[in-house]
Amino acid sequence: LPPLLASGSVLSADVDRIVLKKIVLTGHPFRVHKRKAVVRWMFFSPEDIRWFKPVELFTKHGRIGHILEPLGTHGYMKCIFDGPLMPHDTVCMNLYKRAYPKWGRFRFTPDCAGVPALSA
């Protein structure tokens, strides 16, 4: 017998399961006035800000907000939140991407049954 390389368990073999990758974009408040803030360092062009305008923002201290409009040409944006924002807070945005499994050629070695080897 060949040596055991790995062991594990399978949760389910459901074909409808979707695997997602999550990335968090972060920015920092540049100017804060009560519930509104100008956020920088999350995006670097106004086109990107307009594209992600419907996505909800959140902060490390628990505030929820939305993008109002881009400011200028360097990626600054006006945002509004559900309460007063702290100047030292971090503004975050969750982005999700579907991850597809990698299908490749597998290398099989001949076993004791005399099956010919397949190589990639």
C-alpha cells in the first residue's frame, strides 16, 4: 500500500455550494463633520467610487454608512454614516468574489493492480 499523504473530512457534496473569496478595502477619514466624512486611500479614481457607490460601508467602531459622491480626481469621497464618526476610525468595504475550483491534470502512478500510468 502507498503511504497516507493526508486525511480530512467532507462537509457535503452539494453541487449548489458557492465558494466565495472576501476582500476588505479600507480607507481613513480625512475630514469629519458629525455624520459626514471625507474618506481617502480607499480608491484612487472617481470612476471606481461611482462603480462601488451602492456598496455599504462600515467602520471598525461599528458605524454603517454609504458613499454620497466622489470629490476631485484623486479618489477622495464624501460618505454619510448612521452616527458621529471618530477621526481615528477606519472605514471598510467588504467585497466578495466567486472562487471556482481549479481543474488540472492529475498525475496518477501505477498501483498494484497493473493499471498503466497517466502523466500530465
